[in-house]
Amino acid sequence: MSQTKPRSPSTPHRQSQGGKDFRKRVQRSKEQGEAPVKQTASKPRAGNPAAKPCIILKAGREKSLLRRHPWIFSGAVECIDGAPASGDTVPVRDSAGNFLAWAAYNPDSQITARVWSWNEKDVIDKAFFRQRISDALAARRTLGLERDSSGMRIVHGESDGLPGLIVDKYDDVLVMQLGSAGPERWRETIADILQELCTPACIYERSDSDGRELEGLPKRCAIVRGTLPEMVEVIENGFRFAVDVAEGQKTGYYLDQRDNRALTGTLATGRDVLNCFCYTGGFSLYALRGGAKSVLSIDSSQEALELAQRNVELNGLDASRAEWQCADVFEALRKLRDQNRKFDLIVLDPPKFAPTAAFAEKASRAYKDINLLGFKLLRPGGLLFTYSCSGGISDDLFQKIIAGAALDAGVDVQIVKKLHAAADHPVLLSFPEGAYLKGLVLRVAG
Ligand code: SAH
């Protein structure tokens, strides 16, 4: 086994805007649909400048569109007719001139266009966006998601037919994140529609994901409508969570782990729990309420840990069973191993180590490292909840990495359950990239 200590890859702390250290240090964008790492890909060739704007694909490169994958990569484009501007809606045609889709053009991205609609008769206007957003809201109502939580992802980008648009609802505050040129162009329209349909007290824009840089868009965080309360609170399965929408990570909270947190809570009874990368204490609170004997939570962000402790208080939970550590998990796990500490349930929910496949190798080493240490810290019969939110790591690869870690740790391990993001993060079948979050519940042989 290699003795070289893998460092956490440099990608997790990816926020670069804003004075506060918090965002810089802790940002993890678990989002789907981010553009790949910028390469020196050649820009599509200009076609007939006098013609109406249109994207014409190379012969044979229409296949993924015919399978309804919504991204058009620059390499598939033969030429661009006319002179469309970034964010403009343009028709996409195959090499024979057949209509394929309406898409939002972005000359500055490797993803030259993202599809709004496959129907030539559609007009991409306010009514179109109102329909798509209404559909997304209706889908969530059908699933009965409001019953137990006042926090919910109401628009999940490509998977809701709105590439690049994320909208999270935290009680009566909406946070929108515009990740590409299309939604950027329709920013005001989208805000108007959200205001009309949801009547929130505030719409806050958190357009500061790294993906925007790759799209050639500046970062922007600001109130778009209404007034932002000093602290937003969300109810989740009976818990109260304070959410910092302006300074917290992503849009402020990790809604995608809601169901997985609940599962952890049900299995925590009587156990010594270790929650790594705890952020504002999600898994820790569920474990405490679930009757864990003790919960040690580790994160490198002091601000996140402060909010986590506030969340314990908000919920009247027994703080004496909770221990908090501000540390690098890679180092903390080694210390715990050296101290011979043992746990019955461990959660590993690290930031996105591999935003794209280009980072997969380095990320694999990091995943293997923390999981190997996790296995070593578990008592026989213990449970490991391990996650990857990396778009660049497939389900298969993740499982293989974990299998390698178990082998090196010398433990026999069963998969008890496979986990994904919650139902308000649907995955369009034609857009498998939407399934960015994968988790395994593992049981070490007793
Ligand atoms: N499980 C959380 C979400 C985790 S987000 C929830 O349910 O809400 C990932 C967290 O990892 C962030 O809080 C970030 O601050 C933290 N982090 C990133 N790199 C880290 C490192 N090397 N050591 C410790 N924490 C780290």
C-alpha cells in the first residue's frame, strides 16, 4: 500500500468571489450540468454571416441530440451562421439542414449550446419559461415533497428542461443559480416568473459556481427581488436548519442529502457516530435525534461548524453527546486511527473531488484514502455511509474505489443500500450527468 498521503484535491475549495473566507474555503458545488474543464478547444467556424443565426452540426454529429441529450459540444459544430450573441436562442440543424432543437448559444463555452426545446413550433419566450417552471413545481407537488420539508430544489437544471438553471426554495426564500448563458439572458424573466408563481419574500441570486467561469460569465451574488432575512430557516423532516443563503456553500444548504440524512438517523441509535465533512451538521443532527451515543463531526470550515452548533441548539438536541472538530478530514482521520478511536457509524460526504473525468485519477486516490481510513475506524459490524458528488466519477468507478479501499483495509464489506439524491433532484433519462450524487451504505463484517 502506498504511504504517500493523498491530499484533498484542490477543487473542493473552489469559491473565489466574496471577501469572506467561508465561501472561499468551503465551497462545494454538487451541481450537475457544469461545463467541463476549459481546454483549448477551437471555436466553431463562422458560417454565412448574412444568414439567420443557426448552429449547423457536422455530418453524423447529431446523434446525441437525437437521443435528446441537451448539450452541443463545440467539436460537433460545423459552423455558426449569422452572428448570434451569447445567450441568444438559435435553431440547431444537422448537416442536411433538418431542424433538431432550439438552444441557447454560448460562444465562450466548450458547450456551444444547451437545448431549450426539441419542438420546432416552440417559441422561447416568457410563456415558455413559465410553463417549464410551472411543470417543475407541479412535479414536486405530485411527489408530495412539501409535506415534510419547507426546503426543496424546485428547478434542477437540465433534468427539468431548463439547462443551467437551479432554483432552491428555503421556506419563503428562493435562491437561483444561473450556470450558463441561456438562463443568464433570461434572468429578469425567470425572476419575474418565480415571483409570480411562488410569491417568495426574497429571491437571492447565487451565480457563483465555478461553472460560470467556464461559461465566460462573471460571478454574481445579489438580492434579485424582495428583502433577505438575516437568517433563513428551513424545516426538514421536523428539524430546523439555519441556512446562510448569501455566504454558505452552494445555495446555502445540501438539499440533495435530505433522505440520506433521514436514513442515517434511523440507524444511529446507540452508536458512536463520526460525521466527516459535516458542513452545518445535517447528518449529525439526525444522528443525535436518532439516539446516537456520541457524534463527532469534522469540517474544515469554522463558520460551518458554528452554524452546525447553532442548529443543534435550535432543535433542542443534547449538545453533550456532540463533539466538533475544525480540521482537515484527511489529517483528522489519521489522528483518530493513531489514537485507536473506533466508531459504529461513519459518514463520509466529501466535496466534489472530480468535477469532470479529467480529475478522476487524483480524485480516486482521495476517495480511496478517506474510505480506507473510514473502514479502519469502524468496529466490526459498523456502517459506513460513503458518498461521491463528483460528476467525473461514475457509479461503477466509485464502487471499485471503495472495493479497493476495503481490500487494503483488510475488511469484508457488504453493500447494504445504494443511495442517490432526493426526489426533488430528478434525473432526466437522456441526461445521465444529472445523477451526480451516489452513495453506498456499507456494513463491515462483524
Ligand atoms: N454532509 C453535509 C454536506 C457536506 S459539504 C450536509 O449534509 O449538509 C462538504 C463539506 O466538506 C463542506 O462543509 C466543506 O467545508 C468541507 N470540506 C471540504 N474539504 C475539506 C477537508 N479537506 N477537510 C474537512 N472538511 C472539508
